Amino acid sequence: MFELEEIINIIQTNVSWFIVILLIFLVLYFLLNPEKAEKWGSILLRVFSFVGKKVEQQYISKDIQFKLNSFGKEINNECKDLIPYKIEIKFINPASFRKDSYEH
């Protein structure tokens, strides 16, 4: 049986490899499941939304993106390629639009 000191030494010597393997696993997971990356990005931005309006807007847009893209993935499981593209939400500055650009 291992003693506590031996276990601690094994953990200390292999911590860097554990971190590298964990990071590789997370990157692969998020590459294969981009909607999960949107979800975790949304959660992280929500935590820091007190910093400013820009961070709060990013949180809101990531949250909406996650919900819409997850719904689209569920729909595509039932009806193949009904929603073929991912949705990206961006906030715009309404002051940058001219009135004549959107009137008919």
C-alpha cells in the first residue's frame, strides 16, 4: 500500500502532465461541441458582467447564441439540415446608421 507521502510525491511530479492532458481534452471537447463553448463562455462573461456594458452585451449575445444554436442542433436531429448554419449575435450601435439607409 502507498503511504501518503508517496502519493503526494506522485501527484506533485505529474501535475504538469495532468494539466496538459486536461487542457487538450477541454479543447477537443469544445471543438466537437461548439455550443457548449458558447454556454461556458456565457457563464464566464456573466460572472464578469459587472465590469462594464460591453462585457454584459457579450454575455447576452453568447447566451442567446447558445440557446438558438442548441435548439437548431435539436431540430437538425429530427429534420436533417433544416437549420444548416450557426447563428452569431452582435450588438450594433444605432447611432452609426443613417436614417435614409433603412427607409423604403
